Amino acid sequence: MKYLKSFYLIFFIIGFAFSQKINFSHYHSISDIEKILNNLSNSKIAKRIILTKTLKGNNLSLVQIGNSEKGKPAILVAANMEGDLPLATEASLYLINHILNDKKMSDDYVWYIIPCGNPDAFQRYFEKPLHESNLNFHENNDDLDENIDEDGCEDLNGDGFITQMRVKDPLGEWIPIEGDSRILRRAKPERGEKGIYKLYSEGIDNDNDGLYNEDPKGGVSVGCNFPQFFRYFTSTDGKWPGSESESKSIMKFVNENKNIAIVIVFGSTNICLNKMYGGRKEEVNTSRIILNRRMAAFLNADPSQSYSLEEIIEMVKNSSPPDMDVNENTVREMLGIGSFVNPLSEDVKIYEEISQKYKNFLKTINLDFKRIEPEKEKDGSFEVYSYYQLGLPTFSLDFFPIPEAADVKNEDMLSLSQIEKLSKDEFLSLGKEKIEKILKNYNAPPNINYDKIVELFKSEKMDVKKFSDLLKKTAITVEQDSELQKMNSMIAYGKKNGFETFIDWKTYKHPQLGEVEIGGFKPYVFTTPPDSLMERLIKLQVPFVNELVSLLPKIKINRVEVKSKGNGIYEIKAFIENEGYLPYPMANGIRTNKIKPIILTFNNKDIKIIDGKKRTLIKKINGKGIELVKWMVYSDKPLKLKLLAETDSALNDSYDFELRGE
Amino acid sequence: MKRFKRIIILYFIFSALLFSQQKKITIPLSFDYYYTYDMLVQAIKALNAAYPKLTELNYIGKSDEGRDIWGITINNPKTGKDIDKPGIYVDGNIHGNEIQASEVCLYLAQYLLENYDKNQEIKDLVDKKCFYIIPSINVDGRFHFFNDPNTSSSNRSLRIPKDDDNDGLIDEDYPDDLDGDGNICLMRKKDPFGKMKTLPDEPRLMVSIKTGEKGEWTLLGTEGIDNDEDGKYNEDSEGYVDGNRNWGYNWKPNYIQSGAGDYPFESKTTTAVAEFISKKPNICVVWAFHNNGGMYLRGPSSKEQGEYPADDITVYNYLGEQAERITPGYRYMISWKDLYTTYGDFLEWMCMTYGAYGFVGELFITESESFKSIKESKKSPESAQQDSDSRTSLQRERLKFNDHLAQGELFKDWKPFKHPVYGDIEIGGWVKMSSRLPAPFMLKDLVHRNASSVIFSAKNTPEVELEVFDVQSISKDLYRVRVRLINSKAIPTMSKYAILKKLYPMDMLSIKGEKIKVVAGGKIQNLFNNEVTYKEYKPEIQFTYVPGFSKAEHEFIVSGKGKIVITYNSRWAGKIEKEFELK
């Protein structure tokens, strides 16, 4: 027995020591992570919860650090939901390590950390040949033929990477960009460009249907399998939101744990640098709603006329009983006009302020250079689900900022916005050579040459604004521009840091296509820096999590004032305060109706309340805000009381006071 | 120990009492009463026991409260496996209170089985098709509807506890059966400032007062107390996840679609049913029975989805308009347009995920509780003038129906009650087993007509024949083989929707032979002009489908000789093989 005890003790120490010493000199594979997480069970404050098993038999794990107590805020960190972002998983392991070494972090908060939301896809990063994919292994007949998962990629040249194949073809759609014949872009036939290459992913047409690698193993992109803006009828996002056990089990967990105060996603987006993406069109134009006959009759309205949502809300209020709670949500539901689709303006303000904090933070770690933009939140992603449906403050971080390379070949090229700002004389004084360069760079139509331009400007048929508008139309689309910029920047970054980003095209004898060239960007290169750079990047950036957490709302009872009104009647005033920066809840939390209000109760159930409620609900307190609540109570003798303020995720507080005559 | 014994004895007495209250289930089943959850399970099992050769008992799964959900498959294994035949899926009672939906399912099953040996039409139908029947989806709701006090509309929800009023307490303010009669009725209080008055000739009925009239009553709402003392009555009862809003297509969160749940398939109940359905790709027709209003609803269930493809609407109209004739008074309607918008409902999930054709049957029309002679119905305009609106006259007529056809069982007379907050009040009104349910004597008509609507659609599931209608020699050992697929029924072998949205592979028509090579193959677009669209790769497998009451024609150019097998394989219409020799 004694022996057993000491055995446990040793085990415990080893385990804890191990968890304190995660080595970040390389990326951790699934089995490495399993070892780390298994050892966590030896730590008193951490445990691993298996949310589900994937189709490949991998564990989808969640690490809980810190004991959950009522009101104690929990922080959900969801890393690598996509499955193809090993860096995000490393960042989450780094965070786990960090929390285990800082007791205060788990004293004050409960941490729920998901190191990877899509373990089956993640597993692919550690397999040969290396093939970038965010799909799990759910069978999927992508090409709707007689077989399932029968045509995936092959590493034809045996270099360990699945890259691309380019083939010269009269029907080709791709051409090399100027200055770097390795990089291809789509030809623009409307500008007289003729494609040279057809582009395929590396492999053979296993099912002989003329298509290459169109039905690979799997699967569903778990990271896009959540209900907000879910895309139906794609071959990758699943049949319905939550169709995968991965996403469903995560939703189950986050809905059952109401103590979650904030969601921080480690992935490909950065909702710290940029505020949440907006500008979506509503499903229904809410300024012009036409009511159906039944509804119009009920509201005494004209079915042939259109009304704004605000007008209809007023009408519904007028024809409902006075105690019925009529708000935008109830009316939207009544009319069947969908959910909100853009970040709410109150929240946008908060996101903008936090973005400023983040930019200051980047300065302190010297990562404030101009970088390639992070990805936008994807439809069906966990980020948008969390913001639009859980109603929680939602942030995200990517950890691989690629510095934007200065455009070498066009260093002296004016941008369109620069041109726009020039006066007519300034523009003409650029001279023939420069203006012709500009025309070429922005693909101006061939009939517009320098002489023509001068003529048009002099006859005032053209001005600088019109000219730059014309170039905007002819220039390669902005999207393509940024894609090229990204590729150039990647190559430059690799060169500077001494790692290979691009595998040069080499000829290969393809059994079906004949002579092809195989090459292209290495898989994962845009998202996954080499081992040598990884630790520094996460070490610098993960600490911003501390800053986000410091912003959480904290509900406190500032003070309670009692005033005797005589005859045993007292007026009680309580000042309830939110000491945190973030409101409780945010505007989205109010809209989704998912966040429980702050609940005020007295510890004495027999107290006679004359005016006011036994359970007072406060729907919202702004950051650094204060709310006043009043009661009128009766007590025939002095009475000691306690006021309790309870929340699910923004702390609990109590305040002792007494009812007595003056 | 002694006490323990007493408890055991009491338990046996009680269970014996309970058992004696239940009717014994025998085949043929009766349809002049409603089946409790336990009786329903017994009935499903009894059907299976009586017709073991034609049925299979399906354990669907456990409900949210842990009750068993049972289904029954009707299929004749001698004529083939179930999934090789067109599947007709029928369910009911996804809303706990909508109980007669289950009786429609039971009746359909029994009717098909009972008549298999007696009626050639039914025999043909059962031999060619397969029926999947789940009489009660929301078994928890059914159980509580029978066992607990209810209104005719309460206990609709799945039994997943939710904080409906977002006050931090869950399911804490439910209706209370104050007078202990097993019904949740209405509460009213005498009040000279009230907004209601009784009708002089029918004191059980109240109408709103007009301006200037003196009031008599204030209507206080459904029977109950304010359990959580928040000033609102019965605002957070058991549940509320609506079984018909928790499915995976066009699901929207609870704040915009109440009853949605936290995410699609949050419920064990809906998950279990979806799991069962996922194994039956042959389901081409779906019927989900509800109450009430006398409607056959089809999707779309929301406007922004847009209308279904025209080819599919043709099929819906054919089935829906016929159902309107089979069940007079029921209207065939479009769900979002003619009723209301719903998100995440079952039917749309079936149609959008599996491409099936489906209807919701809203059973029972209030007007069927009529109390009018021929003469009276002819001069209805005048009699309507007796009341300010038609609703009141309908209520008046229903009360007479209650008095003379149900001997007072449907309406509870107003009786005084001392309410802890409101003081002297009266409780009364329509009882649980009324309003949305036909009186038992009318049940048989309802179940037969609705089962007949299902049978009509079942008869119209695709039936395909394959004929090799033209074999010509082009040159030595080179042949042109033409194949025609003929669908003699209204429903195509794939919905247009399934094709357009690429829900699954199309039907396959393939040609094989040991000594042949398929040189080319394609779909014949125009037989007379010899217009064929060739498939560039793998010509031996053609993707196709056969529209309703129509055909699809394909051509193969084959070199070689000998035995050839042509196979047609369809999710819905099954598999056909034809062999012949090229000589």
C-alpha cells in the first residue's frame, strides 16, 4: 500500500514535470499530443475530456484546466478546427503549458482548450506523402459516379509532396506571371491573353473518367460544418451543420457549459487584427416588407403596401396584449425573416478598440510590419457560429504573419490610388516612358497609347479620375493581385529565412497526360512555418490571450443603501457594477438571447417585498457600467440580509446589510 | 422490512389497477379509441406478431427521456429486399399532443396487412413497394399528453429541459391542474371592467365587448399559478425543443425559430429517426402526420429557399390534388406561403437532403363537428348573423355537438375556484381530448381517408421496365444497341431537385459482356433525328433517370459478340437486369 502511494507520487511528479516541459522544437503529432494529454491527468488542476472519437479512431480532446465553480468565467480556446493548421495546435499546447505554470490563471478562470477540432485531417500532416487537406474521413462521392473515394492524389515523382502538374495545352487556362515563370495565374481571354497551361493536382486519373484526383479519400471540412452561414450542397462542408461527430460534439459541449465567457479561436483568421467581417446582405430587405394577407388582417395593415421592420414592430405592439414582450426577435420570427447577418454596431465599436490594443501589442513584440492579410471568417466556421449563435465575445488569432514583400519589379510603379490623387499636370509631367509603363502595367487596351492619352487630356475628354477608373477595369482583378502578392511574399519570406517554399517545375512522363511538369508551392507552406521558426512565433503571440482575458466582464455589488421609510418599511438600493471592460453580455448575447441575465436575490426567502421582485433580472451592464436596482420591503424588526448577484460566466458576488430604523 | 413489504403489495395493486384500465390489444386493431404510449407499442408489436412474414419490427432508438421508439416495416421479402423497392415513409406524432397521427399510421399498417390476402390491389402494392412506418416520434410527448393534465395543445415539445424565459430557472413555471380534473382549461374572473361578456343564450361562451358595452369577465389565461412568482403565468413549462424544428436543413437558432434547440439534432429523438432514415436510401415518398386544420402541406417551408423545380411541382400537384379529393375539406397547400415559415422542419430536411417528395398531413377539421340540418346549412348566412363573427357561431355549434354527440365530454362547464392570487375565479372550457382530435366515433373515417391518400402516393412511386428495343449491326461485330426505360407511374426515379443539387449519383444504366467492348454510349435526345449525346469516358456506364409517366432512352455501340447483360440500378426504382445474345 505504501509502495503504491509512493509510486503514485513519483508518477505524479514525473507527469507534472513532463507537462511543464513540452518541447517546441518540432510539431507534435497526434501520438505526441496523446502522450502529453494523458500525462495531464496527473496534474490536480487539469483533465482531458474526450468529446468524441473520429472515424479514424482519433480522440477529439478537450483539456480543462482549473476547477469550475459557479460564476467562475471559462475561456474556450478552439484551435485548429480546420485540421490543416498544425501551428494553431502548437499554440494551444503552448498555452496549456503556460497555464499549468501560472497558478493564478487557473485560479481565476476555467480553461477549456481544444488542441484540434479535426484530428483526422490533422493526422495527414504527419503522413507521407505530404498532402494538404482539411477533410476528415467521412466517405464522400465527390464526383457522383459509381465509386466512392476512388480518385485521390499520388506522389508521382516520389519527392514526398503532393504538388501540382502543369501541362502545355491549347485549351490551357493558365499563364506564368511576368518576372517569375514559376508562378501561374489565370489568363484573361477578354484581354486577348491566351492560356498556355492546364493545371492539375499531382496524380493520375485512377477511375479513367477524364478528371484528375476529383474524388479523394473523404471527407468533410469539419471547420465549416457549423450552423451559421452553413453552405448546403457543397461537396466539402457536410450534408448539414453538425453532420460530423466532431462538430456536433463540440456544439454539445459549448452549449452545455454556460460558464464559457469568451471564445478564442486559434486558426487562419485574426479577429483581433481585423474586426469581424461584415457587409453581408440580409436575406430579406427589412426596409420593404410585404405582409401576407393573414398577417395583414391581424395587424390591420394593407397587404398591397410595403412596411419597414420598425413600422411592423410598432404595429405588432399595438395589437398585442400589453404584457407581451414584443421585440425585433419576436417580430422577425413571426414574419419568418431570418437572423442577423452582420456584426452589431455596438460590438463593432468594441472590436475596433480591441484591434487597437492588438496593434499596440504587435509593436511590443516587433511583429507590426505590413503583412499578408489573414483569411476572412469562413461561412459555417466556428468563429461565426460562436459570435452569431452562442452570443459570446469571439476572437481569433493566426500565428503566421507573412511580411508583405515589396513589389520588386514594380518598385517605382504608382498604385491606382496614388494615380487618382495626382492633378492633371502632375500626371502629364510623369513623361512618356513612365506613362507607357503605367499603361502596360495595368493592361490598358492597346489602342490607348501615350499620344492618345495626351490628346484626350488636352481636349478634356479624359481626366485623372476617369483614367484611373479605366485602369481599375483593365487591371488584373484585386483578388488576383492579392493572390499574386501572397505568393511573391511567401517566396521572399522563405528566401530570407532560408527554407524552401517552392518546388521547381520538373518534367515527368505521365502515363495519361504525356509530358508534364510537376512542381509548385510545398503543401502547408502558407500556414505552417518550418520547425525552426515555430516556437518563436507562438511564444511571442500567444500571450495576447492574457490581454483578451483581462477584458472580461466582472459583476460586483458595488454597494447597497438602505433607507427606512418608517413603520417597518425600507427602501433598498443596490448598485450593481461591471468592473470589466467588456459589457455583460455583448450586443450579440442580447440578440441571441443565449446569455443568462444577472440574477439578484436575497438570502432570506421570507422577506416581504412590497415593490420589486424576489428574483431581479438585469439583462445587461455595459463595460465599466453600473445599474441601480430598487426594492421596497417590510420588516417589523431589524433584519440582517445578504444580497446575492449571480451570473453564469461573469463571477458571483454577495453583500451583507441590515434593515433597521434610523 | 414490514414497510417494504407493504410498498411492494401496494405497487402490485397499483400496477394491476393501471393495467386493468388499459384495453387489451388484439388484431385487428380497433380505431374507436386513442392508444396510450404503452398501448401503441403493444399494437406495433401485435401487428408484427400477427403478420411476421410481411413485417419487420424496427427499434428506432431511445427518446430524450429514455422511452423506446418503435417502427414497423412492411415488406414482402419473397419479392425482394426492402431497400430494392420504392420506399414510402410514414410517421406521426412528432408533436406530443398530435396523437391521432399515430392512429393513422397504425391503421395504414393494419389495412395493408389485413387486406394483403383479400384484395389484389393491396397485394400488388405490398409486393412491389416497401413501407416504413413510425407511428409516434415524440413518444415522451405522447406519454405525458395522456398521463399529465394538458390542454389540447400542450405537451407538443420534446422533453429536453430548456429555460424558455431565460430567467436562470429551467421548466419552473408550468400550467397547474388546479381543480384536479386532468385537464388544463381556462381561468376567468368576474370583473365589471373586464373585456369579455357571456352570450345571453349560451353562458358557456364569452365574446369580446364592443365599445360602450359593459364588461363581465376578465380572461386570465390557462389554468395555473405563477410558480416562480415572476408575474408571468405558465411561461416556462416542460421542454421546449420542437421536434419539428430541430432537423438539419435550413436550421435557424432559437431566437429566430423558437423550438429549434441549440443546434440541429440536439435531440436524441430526432437523431435516432435520422439515423434510421439514413439507411433507407430508397425512400421516395414521405408522409408526416400532425394535427390540425385539414391540410396537405408541401414545401418550401421558407420563402428565401425559392420554389421547387417545375418538374417536381407537377408531381406534387398530381399527388396533392388527388389527396384533396380523397379527404374532402382538406386543402393542398404550400407550407411557407399558405401557413407560415418554418426552419429546420423534418419534411424539408427529407426533401432537401434525400430529394424525396413529401407531405405533412394536418389531420382534423374543426368544422367536422357540425350540428346542422340540411335546411340550416342552406341558410347559413342568416344564422351567422346571430353572432358577430363566424368563429363564435362555430363555437356555438361545437358546444351543441358536445352536448348531443359527445354527451358533454368535450367541454368542461365553468366552476368556481379559489385561486391563491386571483381569489374567486372560474375554471372551465374545452378539455384536453377535444378541439384538435376527432371524437372517437369519427376517428375511423379520418384514419381511413388519410391512409388512402398515402396509398395513392405509394401506388405512384416509380415502376420501371427495361426493354432493348433496337439492335442493329453496323458492320462485322459492331452493333448499335438501344435501350428504353419506361416509368409507368407519376413519380420519377429521381426528383429534379436531387439531380440539380447533386444530392447523390444518378441512376445507372450499364452494359457488360465477357466478349464485348463498349465503343460508345450516350443518351438518345431525339429518337427520330438520331440525336445522341455521347458520354466521353466510360461509355459502358450511363447516368440517367426516368421521369414520371415517361421514358429514357440510351444507345451503346458495342463491338464483339456473345452474351450481354444490361443493368439498370436506381435508388428508388430498384434494380433490373436483362440478358441477351449478340449474334
